[in-house]
Amino acid sequence: MINGYGINGCGDEVLECFANMLSCGIKPNVVVFIYVLSACSHCGLEYEGWNWFNAMEEIYGISPKLAYYACMVDMLSRQDNIEDALEFVNNMPIEPDKRIWRAFLAGSRKAHGSIDITECIAKQIIYLDPKSARYYVILSNLYVEHGRWDEVEKLRRLVNLEELKKEMAYSMI
């Protein structure tokens, strides 16, 4: 139920269902916390997200893994707190991976912050995953939005030179 509410953007219902679960004496597991943090991220519930992120370890003894950190980075960057998200990433006790940088990139593209930070994030993820054309496309689109046509052309040449192909989209029903 918590995941279903979260997927449908019903953040208040997520928190209500979670509170009901806790009041019934059901201890949340690692999966439930991912759903709660993800819902807080997608529904703009930053205060609640921080509360549950901190409670995970302090109250429930669940050590945050990369997936939890990715939810928090996503939450911060979606709320246009790009600098806070960058500080959070830099202070993480574990090395950020592609998931962290992808979450950061997705949020920073929607935010109104600096193009320089978004460009830096995109370059970091390209460094970690150089054979994935999608990050080159994202960076190229960012350059287009800001009228940086020389950079667009350089990236397109690089993609062609490396013979990178964008993955086809698909859906499952």
C-alpha cells in the first residue's frame, strides 16, 4: 500500500499508512524505508524525508545503503536544493555510484540552479558509465537549452566517434 500510494504521488497517504503500520507494532524493513523515502522525494516532503532517513538508523537500526542516499539526493535536488545535495553527496560515508549521480542529474535538470553544477554531474556520470549514450544526450540537451551550440557539436561528434547508441525505450504491461 505504501508503495502504491507513493507511485501515485499520494505522499500524505504514504505517511498515514506508515504511521498506522508503526502504531500496530509492525517494524519497518529496508524495503518499506525505500518506499517511504522515495514517496517523500517525489511528493516534496523534505522535512518528513529527513525525519525518516535519520530515524532509520537511530530508532530502527537500519544502516543507510546507496539506495537510501539516492532517495535523499533525489529529494534535495528536486526541491532545488542543489548545493545541499552536493554537500550531502560529498559527506556520504560511502562512495557515490551511478545511482547517486543519476538521481542528482535528474533532480538538477529540473531545478533552476547553475548549469555548471548540472554539467559537472553529467560529466561525472559519463566518467562512471562512458558507454551509455543517454548521459551524452542529457548533457547535449542541457547545452541546447543554454544555447551552447559548440559543446553540442563536440558531444555529437564524440558520440559518433565512439559509436554509442541510445537504448531503445520499452514498456511492460
